[in-house]
Amino acid sequence: MSDAVDVVIVASAFGMDAVRTGGHLKWAQTSRRAGAAGFEVRRELFVDETQAAPDNLRALGEAVSTLGLWSVFSTPASLYTSDGRLDAAALRLALDEAAALGARFVKLQLGGFASVADGAAIAEQLRGSTARLVVENGQLAEGGSLAQFVDLFEALTREGHADVLGMTFDMGNWAWRDVVPLEAAGLLASHVEYIHCKTTAGDGARRFPVAPAADDAQFAAVLEMLPRDVPRGIEFPFDASRIDLDAAHYVAWLKAA
């Protein structure tokens, strides 16, 4: 297979405390040394709100770009409120912050989507935006349901806005919802534009993300079912005792997987 696929390293792979202490740029530099094509900035890992100020985001984005990396801007905000309405204010803020960073993707959680996608309003917000909007399946019941994502894309199609957004398919997060990832991939692959790669260990509250084993047949089957030409993000934790080696190893592995 071609190794042309872009691999992104998600900042949290380096550890939340490490990112908050060292800053995103330090780990973007590590990502570049590892051979990654992109770097995912996580808003929840900012030390305080000053780091989300436009000038500071712009400086970070320019520094990441100078390294030769493109960026993803990830926010824990949700596209829909708990009562199912489009959260236009959350979307506007995320788009503005992604624009300041110069991000290629802006990623939100789905939230409480119920039945009305409000695709026209989303399209209006996106007018002039250079960042591609993607929503991710989360670990909670709200925003992590397979049925919610199937219904979302059906609603957008009915409303005539099928292409207004795409999906970040988190391979590991389905475990928190007891969804078989291969089933989800079969239903959602045509909407997937970014993949978060990880598996899980443990159960219930003790479940946690881990790196896929080289011989993990289920992981390989899911990856095979998803689009080959979309970026793959590393979101499992690296071994803190050998971060550079681990990062380079998994970037090379995911490029070729």
C-alpha cells in the first residue's frame, strides 16, 4: 500500500500534564521530528483562556506551520445543545479560534443532536471559513450514540446540506458506548474525513485508551473499512520513557497500515 496517508499526532498523546506544562509548540516540534504531517491542538489543554486569545492562537499556528505541519483545532464544545438545538454560539467561537490558528479541521463533539440538523444555519456560519467542520463520536451517551450519527447525516441529506460537515471517527470511543467499531464503520464510512486511532483496555470506569497491537485484527479490519485517503490521528498515549521513539514508530506504522 502507498504510504501517502497523512498521520496527525493529537497533543494529548504526550500526556495532559506534559502539554499543559510544556505548551503545545514543544510537542508539535516532537511531532515533526517523528515524521507526522499534522498536529492536533486541544483547547482543553490550554492552561488558561489567554492561550485561546486570537493573537496567541495565531502565533501558535504560524509556529506549527513553520515546522511544516498542518493543524487541527479540537474543542470539547458540542455542536448541539442537550435539548437538540444547534449551538450557534459554540460553533461561531470554534470557527473563529480555528481561523486564528489557521487550522485545516475544526473538531467539535456532537452533543445532543435529536432530529433537526439545521444544516442551512451551519452552512451560513461556515461561509468564508477555510477550516473543515467535523464532529466526533464521544464517550458519553450524549454525542456518542451510533444512532445519533446515522440520524445526523440522514437529516443533513433531507435538508439538502449533506456535505456541510464530516465526521471524526474515533475508533476507541465506541467501546464506552458498547458499539462494535466495525458496525459503526460500515454505517458511517462515507462520512468519515478524519480518524482517531486507538483501542481500549479495561472495562467501565476503568477503561482507558491504549495503542493498537500490531496483530490486532479488529483494528486492522476497521481501518480497512474506513477511507484510505483521510488523515489518521494518534490519540493513544506514548510511553513517557521513550516518547520520541514511540512517536516515530507509530507514525511510520500508521502511514503504512
